[in-house]
Amino acid sequence: MNSREIIKNLNLTVHPEGGYYKENYRSKGLINANNFWQGAKGKRNFSTGIYFLLEKEQFSAFHKIKQDEMWHYYMGTTLLLHMIDKDGNYKTIKIGKNLEKGEFFQYVVPANTWFASELIDKKDFVLCGCTVSPGFDFEDFEMSSREELIKHYPKHAKAINSLTHH
């Protein structure tokens, strides 16, 4: 199955940070957001899940959310996940099927970590899933400009330049 067939069969749509996605799970249970981080408002579902697909030269631009996000590998090439934590530490993790090469089937990006992703093989695609708990809400999503991120993390300018849209 190729990426176009997967996009069609899973009814994926364009994701704001790059690639394609579709929410496939949102728990019915709700939690008051005031039980979470300072300034949280409203309610959040216990958990949410999406399918996420990148193909060829696409990338998911640097962004962060206020919750932990677990990535799950399903099929395709290896995904390279770039992260900058609150202290400015940078690391990359490979999400894929090659455990003998240090890749992970699952990996959790901690809350409030800037992260972006891209394909190792720019001629291929990857299909992953992402689970967020407490559940994802665009209220908890932040996408910064290239200029702002470089101002805060100048030593990571190369990665930021290549994995931001503006």
C-alpha cells in the first residue's frame, strides 16, 4: 500500500504543522483542566489519538503541547523526531521498525518540549500514531516562528531553519 492509498483509506486531512492526520480516538471521559498545569482552562478528555502520515519531503514543523505525546510506529520508512527541551537540550530519536539500529516502536515526547519530525528516506512515507494524555486540545498547542525559536535556542539554528515553515 502506498501513501496515497493510506491517505484515502484512512480519510486523512492536511495537518497544520505538516503531513496528514485524522483523529481516531477521543475518550468520552472528561477531566477538569484546573487539575493540570497553571492557567489550564475548561475540560480535557482523558486521552486522544491520531493517525499521522508524512511523505517525501514533508516535515512536521517545530511545535509543542502541554501534555506528553506518545508516538507509535505503524509502517513505512524511519521517522526522525527532533526535540528541544525546556533547558535547551537537543536530541533526536528514530521511530521505526529497526530495533537493532536503535529505533523505537514507541517513544514519549515530554510535555512542553519543542519537537519536529521528518523522514529519513525522503522518497518514502511513514505512518505513525500519536496518543496524547490528557487529551489534545488546540488550546494547548503552540507553534513558534523560526525567528523566535532561534532567538531562544541559537545553537540549534540549523535544525530550526530546516524544520520550520516561517
